[in-house]
Amino acid sequence: MKRIINYMIFAFLLCPLVLSAQDTKEQWLQRLDESLSKREQYENQKKSRLDDLRKQLKSANSQASRYQALMALFEENKSYSYDSAVYYARESQELAEKMGESDRIAESKCAVAFCLISAGILSEASSILDTVDPRTLPQPLHNLYLDMKCSLYRAMADYAHDDPYYTKYITLSNTYLDSLIRALPPKTMMWYSSRGSRLMRDWKYPEALEAFQKVLDDPKATPHLKAMVTAEMGWAYIHMKDEDKAQEYFAQSAIYDNETATREITALYHLSRLVYKDGQHERASRYVHQALDDVQFYNTRLRKVEIGDILPIIEQDRYKAVRSQRNWLIAASSLFVALLLVILYGYWFIRKKNRKLTEARETIAGQLEQLQHANRLLKEDDKIKNAYIGRTFYTNAEYIAKLEKLFLTIDRKLTARQYDDLRSMTKLSTLNAERENMYEAFDQTFLKLFPNFVERYNLLFEEKDRKLPPNDHSLTSEMRIFALIRLGITDSERIAKFLDYSVHTVNTYKTRIKNRSTAENEQFEKLIMEI
């Protein structure tokens, strides 16, 4: 029981790591898909470089500069187009022999041998390399010769496949690879690359991965070298039974191949096999067809044969998957149609019931809206009533006090027979002053209830027609008319009595104000009520 619990805990802890690995793998596959979508852009860059090199070849004015241009074109084409690469390699060899320079003859022969190895023409490649004397070569060319011999015997071993020939050729390949490692400066980029390849052949995959990582960390590593190194790392992880990691590195290699427009058989071919095993048949088919397009463009029979091994398997399973999906789609479609008919009937039945409910709901909603509107008006009227009732009590108390004072004064004046003083007390100016006090009290109370009335009122006019009261606690005469209307007093006669105007004057004011407004005359009072 304890052991089972320990296994469960281990699985629980391992689960996030597995999910993380899956996420990383998918991220690299998505990056590869994004890179492949820019394939035409990288292709155009490659063609531009080739055009520039052809111009250099055309403008070469010496045999030496022509040879350099031919070799540059070979280097640019050797992983892009076999026909072009072998043409420029042979042209370089022919020119080098005319020049009689042994180093350049050896270099061009290695170039021709590279093309022949790529095409699987191994006997001819061996023959041409046998004509090169490595003892006379400077170190860089000697390293190139060793690399070609190593590649030649590795290709022979892969082609023979079975012992005793496989062991014979792979041993020769390893011998040349060991010589190359000894010849290279230790701990350089190419030394780590060659050492990683040698460790791979000795099945020392973790050490090989460390060596290859040194190459990737070197800022001088070219994208093409990174493509080869990451492909080797992918193979290392395959041998270590970690296919998720292998997919990551093959995806990186395929990205570098795509960015450098490499058309010789690429990591995309190997990646398609792994993606296919993962059950991603559509993606595998896309990758293997892209790889097939590449090798057809590169145009060597050997590469076409290699990629032809996996293509029928992927396409057959893809066809099965499509057929299975088609059958499932037919069954699902039939079920869907049946369900759709049931749903349509249910929809018609429910819609019929809902229509009556909707009508009732609309009626209730309309009545509720009217009730809410009436409730809002009641609340507003209640607020106005409370404000003005309170103000009225205060004003009436004040007015009674004034009357009491006035009656006492009149009584004293009558007793003293001071009739002239009585006459002065009854002047109209006193009454007007009281009326102004009443207007001031009205304005203050109204603006407490409607603090933005003046601002909203002025928005109904153009800038030149807007008027402001003398202070923040008062209204103009015109505003006072519409303040009364806002309170619900719409009768012109009542407004006239309150303001001590004639009815004609009130109507004249109203007409003149509406004509000045930017709003329609019929809408003006409605807009006032919305304040």
C-alpha cells in the first residue's frame, strides 16, 4: 500500500513536468509553422544573394576573382540546388586546373566530391578524393579533406547498412573524424561540433549534447551550422528515448533550414515521422510534403528515395483518418438533422407560448414604466413640496412678526396723531422691497432643488444669447418664469400673479425666449421639464 502511495506521489510530481515538456514541444512546432509561412520571404533573400554572386562572377576580371566567385556560388548552392552546386564545383575544378594551383585544385575536388556524396554517387566521389594528396595541403584544406573522407565513408556505411561492410566503413569514417578532431584547435566551435559527432557514434549522448550546446552558444555559429547541430541533438534525444525533446530540436533545425533556404533533405523530414507517431497526421503530411518539395527542388535521386519511404505511410494513415472522419461526419450529420427537427418543433411550440408571455410582459413592463415615471414625479413633487412648505412656514412666521411690529407702530402713531409718519409707512417702495425678498427666497429654494438649472437652461441658447443672474443664489426674470414652469405651474395667469406681471407680458417673455433658443418652440418646455 505504501509503495502504491509513493508511485502516486511520484506521478503527481512528474505530471507538471510532462505537461511543461508538451507545451515546449508545441511552442517550437508553432514557431516552425510561423517560419514556414515566411518561406517565400527567405527564398527571395536566397535568390537575391545568388543574383549578387552571379554579378560578381560576370564582372570578375581575373582568374583568381573568377575562381572565388565560382566557389562562393558553390557554397551558396550546395544545400540549395544540386544541379547548380555540381556545375559551379566542376567549373571551379576546371579553372583551378587551368591555373595550375594545387591548393585550389584540391579545394574544388572536395567541392565536387561533396556534390557526388549528396547524390549517392559514392564510387566516383571516392575516386576523385583519392586524387588529392592530403600531405601537401595547408591546414584549412587538410581539415576539409578529412571532413569529406569522413562523410564519404559514413555515407557508404549507411548505404551498405549490414555487416561486415557497415563496420568496415563506419570504422574508416571514425578514423578520419578522429584525425579531424586532432587537427582542429581544441575547444573551438568546429572542434566541439566534430567532437559531438564522434561522441554520438560512441553512444555517449549526454556528453554529445554538451558539446553541441557549446556550438549553439558560440555567437559565430552560422544558421546552417546550427541547423546541423540541432538535428544531431534531435537524434541524440531519439536514442535517449525522449521523442518530445527530439521534436523540439528537429523543429529548431527545420527553422534554421527554412531561414537559410536549405533544400537538401532537412530536419523537416525526420520531424514529420515523429509528429506522425504523435497522431498529428495533418501536420505530418504538411511537413513531409514540404520536405518532398525541397528534395525535388534540390534534385538528387538519393534524397528522393530517402523521403519516399515515409510519404506513403503518412498519406495512407492520413487517408484512413480522413475516411474515418467522413464516416463520423455522416453519422453526426444524420443525428444532427434529427436533433434539429426536434429542436425546430420545440422552438415552434415554445415560441408560440412565449409570444403570449411576451405580450403580457410588454404590458406589465409598460405599466411598470408608467408607474416608475409617476413614482419619480411624486418623489420630485414631494421634495419640492417639503422644501417650499418649510420655506413658507419660515416666511409666514417672519411676515406675521413684521405685521405685528407694523400694527404696534400704527397704533402708537394713531395715539400720538402722527398722521404724516403713517403716510410715509404706506409707501409702495416698502411693498416692492418685500416682493423682492419673496423672489430672493424663491430663487434660493429653487436653486437648492435644481442646482444645475442655470447651466442647463443656458445650454438651450447660443453663446451670445446666454445670460447669467447677478449671483449664484438668484435667477433672472426670464429664468424665473421657466423655473415656475419646471415646478409644474404652467398657467400664465398664475405665473403673472406671482411675478406681478400682466398675462400678456408673461406670454411675450415666453415667446421671445423660445424664439431665441436653439431648440424647437414645441420642444422647449419639454426640455425644461427634463432638467
